[in-house]
Amino acid sequence: MHTLSSNNKPQLRTSVLASALVFFAAGCSHSSTSIENHIAESEDKLHDTAQHNTSALTGKPVIYQVFTRLYGNTNTTNKPWGTIDENGVGKFSDFTDVALQDIKSLGTTHVWYTGVPHHALINDYTDYGISNDDPDVVKGRAGSPYAVKDYYNVNPDLADDPANRLNEFESLILRTHNNGMKVVIDIVPNHVARRYESIDQSSSLPSHRNFGQNDDTNVEYAKNNNFYYIVDQAFQVPDSHQGKQPLGSERHPLSDKLFEESPAKWTGNGSRLAKPDANDWYETVKVNYGVKPDGTYDFPTLPEGFNKKNPAEHYLFWQSQLPTAIPDSWIKFKDITEFWLAKGVDGFRYDMAEMVPVEFWSYLNSNIKHINPDAFLLAEVYNPSLYRDYIHLGKMDYLYDKVDLYDTLKDIIHGKTATSQIAVDQAKVADIEEHMLHFLENHDEQRINTTDFAGSPEAALPAMVVSTTISRSPTLLYFGQDVGEKGAENAGFGQATRTSIFDYVGVPAHQRWMNNGKFDGGQSTEAEKSLRAYYQTLLNLSHTASALNGEYFELDTHNRDASVATKNGYSDKLFAFSRYDENQFIVVISNFSQQEATDLTLSLPKALLKAVSLTDGVYKMTDLLTTEEQTEMTVNQDIGTISITLKPLQSSVLMIEL
């Protein structure tokens, strides 16, 4: 979650290109309109087709994160604090078949549509029964996607017809499926918008009522209250954050430093002040999960040994509990996820999951897996001491590998640490490595192409190769990363170096690639097109190189050994490892130096050669990043050697078919 204009995360916390262009030139089988007509004619047939297509990609998952309101926006005005009319906004309908096939060409298996649930924003939709939001408790003009206002509908900004917005998103779900990918959306259980107000009250279920609707506001805490209360004190709007006034000091009838909330509620990050600090998540309120103010629990805990139980056993445990034992907030979020699963959503990304007790995740995720065993469940967790509990007890599929691998790769690029730390980080998660999602960009982090990160897109390519190939875990790619987006716009509330998630803004490098909906790079620079082709080749290895789902063997320590290093040219700017299965043997070597080429004779120890049954001889190796025969590996007396020259920032993924 990124609810401030600075990164204030808790410290816990071109063959491919050519084939894609051939596809586009030939034309896609369905336009957006024709898909909807096809659905009306034969919905069952479309679902059958979708099921077939989403099974087409095998291997490691590749998650393509789009900030939905920014992705299709072609407006280049980029006025600070610009309105939706001035700066434009992307729509669900911008994800045409051409756009979706372009996304898929990057090896994508899952599209994470960020910012879909209806969140607080500054725009007038009262004609559609939606109340106006107060700029004093909204960050930016477009609002934070992590201040959800209505979990039973979608952001009206994203619809061509706001009255039909939910149907438009359902059409996008079907369109995504029909183009061979699955759909992930955000769920934010830790907090909701300061004024949560679902307008869909058609359900008779009490759990579908608005959060806080039945709360006893005379007490700080009650088990079935959805919020915590600061009794006898009214909420006060915080002082401005870094001098940033709501809407850039524009006059607005609701921007008066007043917001009616009495009694005040705890703020989303846990602040118990009636007047939270400007650095707090003041636009949100903390959800109560049956955790008392003193930290003790008011709900059943999992029995000993449940870290070894499967989701079905967790589901049965919660089914055996008395209904009165389960806090109301748990039931509300269970019903919310069931609502979206019924719409065809294939999984969820959970914001700040570590701020919610692990027992709730067991309850929620086991229910989701009961409905859809293949659901994709990704959690934002920054505390390494909690990783295993949230995987084994909370039944998460994947967690962010931020605190170790991401931070290490960034430090290597900055010259703050040696590449040897990569092996240390990988060893820390050896037992859970397939659950640790890897990324170099997402909506919270600085863009690679900034001086605060790498200074150029190319400077991070060795890190991206390592991140993508070192384990069986999924890879996340943030839209615009593949064309070197800078995120340099002064958007308003959002801070440059990160593409703003709070404002209406364009994404220039992505817009050049998008080329007014053609997605052919018609306005891109040659460097941008070359970068994207590299990303396509690399990420598609996830599906074509079976060894990347196999075993890992670290080669760094062996090649740094004094008896070896004096002969082989290995240095602190290099990192090497092997991946293998019964069909392929791969050696990955990356040169992180931005200035120096290296002549290297990499040494492969006996234990590795024995594991893959390579005997004495000479083996030709193909570089999967160039598809050209690159070099040879010689095995002599149970020791392997590979002689190779690596240019600055060059990586090689060398493969032998077994």
C-alpha cells in the first residue's frame, strides 16, 4: 500500500516481438464490441474457450500489474492536480483484444488490475447515486486505490457509462480470459475509506451491510464492531502533508478542513489519535478483526500442527466453529471475495496483509480455495519473521520478496553491497522460495529509470535476469517498466520517481508504445523497443525453459573461493547459479558492472555435474537470451569450465538439453 506521496512502507516490511507484431498485423479474432455480442450469443462457449486459453501458458506465473486508470490514457497534458477532463483517464474498454494480446506477449499469465474496487475520489457522480467524497480525507484528485469506498462495485472513472460500470468490468474479465490470461484484483482488509458507503443494499445478508453500520460507537472495542472508536472525541483533519493542500489549494465546497466523524475512528495504520498525523493513512480507518486494543485475540486460534494442514483441512476447522465465534469483519470480507469470485475474478492481491491476524487469512483463504482451488493469492508482507506463518498457516500462495532480494538487488546497483548477498538472501528462503514473488517495480516502488534507483533501464537488466530466473517463484512486471518509464511527472499529490497512484496523469513511455491503441511501439524510441524485446524474451523463458521450475545450485561461493578465483576472473560484480531438471541444464551468469567487460572461466563443481549426470566431454551451450550458440562447457575429471566474455550489464542464460 502506498497512501502517502513518499515511500513510507514499514521496515517490517526479438523473435518474440516479431511474432507478436505478426499477430497484430493479422488482426485479432474479436473486437471489444464483438466479444460482447459473442457473449450474448453463447456465454457457455466463451467460458469453454477462456478455460482452454488460460491453460495455454505453462511454467512459472508472470504477473503483469496495470494501474487500470492510467494504462489506456492517451492524454499527454499532465497538468499538476489536473482534473479528469484536463489530464484524461484510462477505461476498462481500453483493454481491447490487441492490448491484451500485447500484454500476453510478455509471457503474462495473470493481469493484476490495480484500482478496480470503488475507492474515494474527487469527481461528481451524484447522478448515479454516489455521494461526493471530501478532499480533506482523499489523497490526490483521483484518490488512493487503497481507500475503498464500496467493495460491491467498481471505480466509476473506469467506465464509459458509470451506470453500467460493473457490467463493463465483467466484460473485461471475460475478455481477459478469452485472451488466455487470468484476473487478479486488490482486496484491502486492513482498512477502508474514511466514509465507506456501499450503495448496493440489494442483499438481505447482514454481512453485506456497510462497514460500521451496526457498530456500538460508545465503546472503543467490541468483537463485532467493524471499527475501533476514540470515544467522546470527534475526528480532526490532519495538517497538510509536505505543504500539499487538497487539490493543490483549488477552491472546493467540501475542502474546508472539516470532516464529520464522531466519535473518531482509529486510522488505517493504527493511529489512535482523533487528529492523525499528516504522515498517517488518514484517508482510511482501521478494520477490527477481533483483536482487542491490548493485542489479545477474541476469536478461535488454530490448533498446534495446522501449519502442516492443507486448505481443505483449514476450511473444515472453520466450518466447525460456532457462528458467534467469528467476528463480523471476517464474514464481511469472506462475502466480498465470494462476490468477486462469482464474477469470474481468479485471485486477489492483499494489501498490507501482515496488519491482519493470520487466523483470519486461514479462514478467508481456505474458503476461497474451497470455491476455486486454483485461485491466485498474493500478499504484501514485509516482515521476514512472518513469512512462514502467512504461507503455511494463512494459506497464502505468494508473498513479496521485498525486504531481502529486491533491496539487495537495488543495493548492488547502487554499489552498496556485493553480489554475494544474493546467495545469502536466496538461502534464507530456500524452504519457501517458490512462494516468494519477485519484482523490480510495482506501484509502491521507484521506477528503475530514475537516479534514485538505477539511472537507466539497462542498468537493472542483470538484476531482472537474476530476479526472473533464480527460483520457481512468479515474476511481477509493472506496466511501463518494459519500455523504461521514468515516472518523472509532477502529478500533484503523487511524488515523481513513482508513477502517481493518486492523480490523473499520463505515462509517457507507455503511451509511446501504446501508440493510440495500436500497441506497436509506433511512437517509441529504438532504445524503448529494444528494451521491450529483451523483456519479452526473458519473461517468456518462464514458460519455455523447464529448468526454471527445477532445482537451484548456487555457483557464487565456489567461484569466489581463493583457489578458484585466482584463475577464473570472477568478481564482486558477477553472480552465477545453475537451474536444472531432467530435461535441461541451465547456467545463468550476470555482469552487474556498468563499465567493465569481463573474461571469465566459470568453474562448475563435481556435485553439480553429478546431479545432472554430465560426464567428461565438451558440451555446446545455447544462450536463451539470444537463441544463438554462445559457448562450450568442458567437463574434465569431474570439474566443469565455461569460458565466456560478458560485456557490461550483460547476462547469459546458457542451456544444454539433457
